[in-house]
Amino acid sequence: KGNGFAVSRKVDGRKQHIGCTATAEEGALLYARKLGTEASAAAAAAAAAESMTAAEAEQAAAAEGLTLVRSSRSSTGFEGVYANSKGGGFNVSKWVRGARQYLGCAATAEEGALLYA
């Protein structure tokens, strides 16, 4: 455990193992090769279009009448938003009836706060 990266994808609702790599970058390359040129370009474009900048998240919250919940206890500055321990991105969760409920992940802390709101 803790050595390398397992690369997989879902096909027809089932997990398909692609391989193992030493680095995340090698894993991304292996995944892209498995998808092929056109599919990997489309997936990359879709992923880029999905993430919001901090300013976009703030604007979306205001437009939807939501308040991003600030927290002095969190290193991100937002309630329920935590930096991903494996690098890049932020995990978002909240407590519901005594149990932690995972809400998803986000590219920025502000995007995570919007998900939490």
C-alpha cells in the first residue's frame, strides 16, 4: 500500500483495471493511451470545462442566492472543504445526522464551498 498508482476506468458500470504506475503522470498517460487519441482529447476538454475559477464560484453562489460558508477552523477557509491529501483538488463533505456525507471533489476551495452551500 502507498506505492504507486492503480489505473482503472468504469465500462458499462464495471471497474476495468488498466495497470499500475509509479507516478500520477505515468498513470494519466496510460489512461490516455487506453482511451485513444480522440476520446482522451474529448475527456480532457470536458474536464477543463467542468472546473471553475475562484471568481466563477463566487459569482455562481451570488447568482443562486447561496452563501459560501466561511470557517476559521479550516485551512481552506471554508466549512466542509478540505485539501485532498493525495495532491490537487479539494474534498467536500458535511455532517448529516451524525454521519459524514461525502459531497464530491472540486478544483478550487471556492468551488468546493459552492458544492457545500
